[in-house]
Amino acid sequence: ADLPVNELISEIEHNLLPEHMAILLEAFPLKSRLIIWQQLSSEYQQNIFLEMKNESRQMLLDSMDDDSCLPLFDKLDANSLLELTEHLSDRFIEYAISQMTVKQRSHFKKAQDYSESEAGHWQSFDENKIPEKLKVSAAKKICAKNRAPLSEVIYIIDTESKLLGEIAINRLLTLNDETLLTDVIYQEVQYLEATKDIEEAADAVILSGKSALPIIDENGCLTGRLDLDSAYQYKEQLKDNQLFQSAGLSDEEDLFSSVWLSSKNRAIWLGINLLTAFLASWFIGLFEETLQQVVALAVLMPVVASMGGISGSQTLTLIIRGLALGQITDANRQAIVKKELKVGAINGILWATVIGIITFYWFANPLLSVTICIAILGNILIASLSGVWVPWLLNKFNIDPALSGAVILTTVTDIFGFIAFLGCGTLLLL
Amino acid sequence: ADLPVNELISEIEHNLLPEHMAILLEAFPLKSRLIIWQQLSSEYQQNIFLEMKNESRQMLLDSMDDDSCLPLFDKLDANSLLELTEHLSDRFIEYAISQMTVKQRSHFKKAQDYSESEAGHWQSFDENKIPEKLKVSAAKKICAKNRAPLSEVIYIIDTESKLLGEIAINRLLTLNDETLLTDVIYQEVQYLEATKDIEEAADAVILSGKSALPIIDENGCLTGRLDLDSAYQYKEQLKDNQLFQSAGLSDEEDLFSSVWLSSKNRAIWLGINLLTAFLASWFIGLFEETLQQVVALAVLMPVVASMGGISGSQTLTLIIRGLALGQITDANRQAIVKKELKVGAINGILWATVIGIITFYWFANPLLSVTICIAILGNILIASLSGVWVPWLLNKFNIDPALSGAVILTTVTDIFGFIAFLGCGTLLLL
């Protein structure tokens, strides 16, 4: 009865990439997850472990005793350990460092000199560099052995590791063996400084049309590369985290994160939203008397709030992308506001009319219809205006508008909508 | 006075990539955009044109007479024209085809055999293939001349273009010139079928760790490659479009899209949301009498709706990612629902209590506090349940939950919240 399980496991290990297995494992509740985990070979375990989300990793470590965790940290390379450090206890990090090769340890230390917002932290340390003094024949031998993925060129360095130039591997093919490298290298290499902002660095790699760009430190020494895959993955991760954070989730949360942890993370966002909801309620409360006399206003409140919220978030989405692309400046902001107000006016007039007609047939009160028309048009215009201004101001204060823009915007449109609707109602209907 | 402008323009053309210039142009209102455009050299114009969004491209074409548009379509390669075709009038497409080289024209026709959801439509046609009969020396010469970006290997084909194997360019470096290719090629090449779903194909390229995978047609003939850059760009574009569509925007909209076009696109989404808002209003309307007697219920309605909406969208965000990763199946759905309900219960009890206490101090009506406690707890639980079920069902019916999930979910939580709150209020407070 044991045999089929073993066969199944070895089948899985042969056919399923660790990346896929990590995703698959996170689809299991913790208990089943552990049972499967224990069946896997330790090498496969380590590879999966590196691909997991931090929180899943932590759940796994918490459920195993410390000694059986240790093999997971054996002989890691610098890049793997770098991905783990942020969320790992010092005990494991120290153990992992002690188990590294001397070379990987020095790579690890070098990368740790840079913060997570700098390109140097994210560099990979493939050994594709050769000293300038060599001949083409030597370069050929080194390149033939070196199978670093995503490398089309080899970098040439001097005795102090300074980057002098590069040569494309395919160019080496037809060069004479006796030629000196210094005679054939391309010197105007595009490079990244290790302290460069990682987002800008990733964009530079993607736009370069190359598979990687070299990274140099403050002395001009070549320390590593940032390759296309890492660049795109960094950007993807960033967007993914943003999406989660904008819903008030921890960007680490997986399907079976612990109930307490999930509840705690989500509670904070619910609390913030509660404040804004009570703020809206407080404004409604100012019109209690009006509501008592014209209860239809209470019935229609969600329509006013919802139309403003949707209009605003349409403008917001467009502006957030424009800000991210650097398209919005002091010079064109007013032109954008004008255009959004025009769009708002068209949709405001259209939908105010539609809503006015529907409410007239529903409540047979022409003044109520006028009231809601004014409120809808006003709220959609305010929404268009705030849809530009709210993210613009957040951006000015270095707050990511993708995270908090929507909450602030709907608070504005809710409050303005209720005041306009109930205020007009008080004036026209009492 | 003319000279500085010319200098500025040539400065720009030298230093700004067409990708960047396209983004920059879209930051200008149409009039200024055209003035800048006319200053640019026709080669640079063509490069920018290829990088623009379809709608910006259309605006440009609309504002120029047909003849001055034609140079934009001169000597395009197959991949460039493929990106344009979807939104271009037949006249321009025919002109572009007539101006292509014979080779590019045949590439173009080949790619057009596949639909946009198939990998074959997105392949690039670099010439990195060589016949099996050649010797290593010939392969070296071909590779040395061929500087296709993102290529680490060269593919070996037979006389009928069938893919036989590949050889890494760096391995060629140390091979003897007289060796026959057939003796050294690696035959177990990972390839993509041209009819493969483009999303799966892109994932395969990204996971392969290579810079590209070869694409073969139904006869096993090598037709092109899908490279890492195209794979990531396809995925990025997909996510970007999703974000825009989920806000009811056209995924083509730029900052200065025409006011009428923007208004039209956005109006549809506003209309759909209006239906759901009126639905909620209709349910509130059922409780008109209650609202008239206890106006505090009207004041607190936004709190109930908002807490349910936020809870639900937190679960929804998590589940949409789980569905996209294929982590959610019939086997674990119930376990996920159970976990989400637990999280919902914890946050429901917590925030119901907080809200109960606040409303007690505000309205000094213990039964009102009990009413809102019940409604909040109930609505957060329903939100947790719907947050799993709504996207799950949409996915079952092949509707992308990222596009319409949020609207449906908030409709559910709004309606349930109002019924629970006003219903309890009717029972307890009248």
C-alpha cells in the first residue's frame, strides 16, 4: 500500500516545478499541507520552500521543530537567502550563512549593503566576467562552460574589477583565438549603479532590449547583473502587493493563512472604513428632521452615493495610471481637470435626467425629482474633480494613491452627495 | 528662431526612446500633441506610432489627411503590423502589406492564421534556425551575424523546416569546426504549439528559465519564437486592461481621449451600477414606514452597507487571486468558506460590538444598538460567504470575476444589509 504513494510522489517531483508545487500546497489547509510536505524529498522541499509566500513559509516553520527545519537552509545561494531574510528569525539566517560557500557568503554580504529599494539588493551574481588581459581563446573557454541563464554578453573587467566593456557571446564565435580582448570589446556598456532605485532599474532593464544590465558599485566595480526576469518579477510582485494592500489585506495572505492573523490584518482596514462611514452618517444626521418628513430621501440616498462613487473611481483609475507613467504634471493638470469635468457634465446630465424621470414615476413628486437631479449632477462633477485632485495630492505627499485613493474619494463623494441631496431636499421639499 | 527648436527636436530624438515619447505625447492635449508630432522626423514618428495606444493612434490618424498617414505604414515588419491590425482600417492594412518585404509579408500571413488567443499570433520571426546538414563552422558564421535579442540557442531544422533540436550558442564556441551539427544537437527541445492558448504559452516561457521557446505549427515545422519579453508584456497588458475594464473604462482610454468617446464608455458602467443602486433603493422602500418612525435607521444605513462591502471585497480579492492561480477546486472550496466565515465571525463580533457601543452613546436607544449589531454581524458573515461564492460561480460560467465580481458582491451586501437592518428595526423598534 506504501508503494503507490511513493511512486506518486516521485512522479510529482519529476513533473511539477517547485513554483507550481508551492502554489498547489497553498491550496491545502495547513493539516493536509503538512502531510503532503512530509512525503517530499528534502531537495524538493528546499526548492518549494524558496518559492513559497513568506506567510506560508512561516506557517510551515512554526509547525516543525527547529532541527527538522535546518535542512531547508543548507547550501543556499546568495539570491535565495536574500529573498528569505526579511521574514526569517536570526537563528535560521545565521545557520544559513554558516552553510554557504565562501563565494556565496561574500555575494550575500555585498547585496546586504544595499536597502530593498536599491538595485544592488536585487542583483544576481552569475560569474560571467573575464579579465581584460586574456585572449579570445580564453574567453571562448570560459563562456562555453558558463551557462548562466539570460546572458548574451560577457563583461570585461580590469584587475580591480572595474567594468571596462562587454562582448557579445555570438561575436566571439568568429573572432580569431589569438586576438586580445581589449582590441574587440564594446566599451559603451549600459550599466546600472547599485544604489539606483530598483523600480527605475527594472524599467531600464526592460527598455534596454537586453536580457540583463550589469550593476556596478560606487567604485565602478562590476558586482552583478539585474536580468529581465528579475526586473519583470519585481514589477509584477509590486502590482500584486498593491492590489492586496488596497483591499486592506496583508500582501502575504494565502487562502489558508491563520484565522487570527487574517482577522487582525483585515480588521485595521475595516476600522478605517468605519470612521469614514460614521463621518457620512454624521452628515446625514444633520438632516434628521428633513428625512422624517420626506422619507423618500432616505430611500434614494444609495443612488446618489453610488453614482458619485462610480464616476469618481473611473477618473481615479485613469489618473493613477497617468501618475504612474509620469504623464501628469503641473503643466497639463488643469487641461485634464477640464476634460474630466466635461465628461462628468455629459454623464451627469444624462444620468440625472434618467434618474429624475424614474423617480418621478416612482414617487410622483416633481420637486423630489428636481432635488435628485441636482444632487446627481453635482455629485458626478465633484467626483470628476476629486478623481483628479485626490490622487494628485496624495502623490505630492508621497502616499501611493493606488492604496488609499479609493477610500478617500468615496468618502468625499458620499459626504458631498448626502449634503447636496438632503440639503436641496430641505430647501425644496419642506 | 527656428534653429533652437530643431536642435531640441534632434536632442529629443537622440535621447528619448520611442516608448517614452509615446507616453509623453499622450500627456498632451490633442492640439499640442499634433504640433509636437509635426516637428519629428518621419522615422521617429513611425517608431512612436508603433508604441502608442490604439486610441491615441486613431486620434492621430483622424487628424491627418490620408496621404500624410501613409509613410507611417512603410516597410513595417510582420510583428509591428500585427500589433496594429485590430484597430486599423483595411485601406491602411493593405497599403502596409504592399510595402512589406516578401519575407515579412509571409511571416505576417502565417501569424494571421492564428487567433489572438493563440500563441502563434504572438510569435516573433527572428531568423535563428539552421539546416541540419551544416557543420559547426557554418553554424558559427550564421550565429555571429544574427543578433536577434533574447536568443541563447539556435534551432536546427530539416529540409521541411521540422524542428529537430537546438544548440546553445555558447556551446558552439569550443566545438570543432568540422563536427556535424547532427552529432551535437540537443534533441529534447521544449517547444510550444502555435495553437496553444497564449496565456498558458506565456506562463510556459516564463517558467522555462529560458529567454524564448520555439513555436511549431501543426506539421511540426518551426515557425517562430515566443520570447520572455513578449510573454511578460502580454501578461502585464492583460492585467492593465482588467483594471481599466473593472472600472468601466475602455482599456484604450488615455488622459486626453475624446470627451464623447470617454463619456460613452463610462456611461455604460454607470448605467449598470444605477440598476443595482435602484434595486437597493427598492428594498429600502419596502421599509418606508419604519424609516419614518425611526429616522436613526436612515442615518446609520451607510455604516451597515459599507462594513459589508469592505469585508466582502477583502474575501473577493483573495479568492480572485486563488482562482487565477488555480488554487481553488471543488475539493477545498468548503474549507475556504469555513475559514472565511471564521474570519468574518471574528471581525463581525468585534465591529458589531464597537458599532453597538458608539450608536448607544449617539442615540441612547439600546434596541437600536442591538438592531445594528445583528445587521453588522449578519452582513459581514454574508459578505464572507458571497466573497467566495460570487467569484466561484462567475468563474464557473466563464465570466472573469475580476471584472464584475465587485459590482455583484456589493449589490448582495447592500441588499442583505438593508433588509437585515431595516427588518430587525421593524421587529424590535416599532
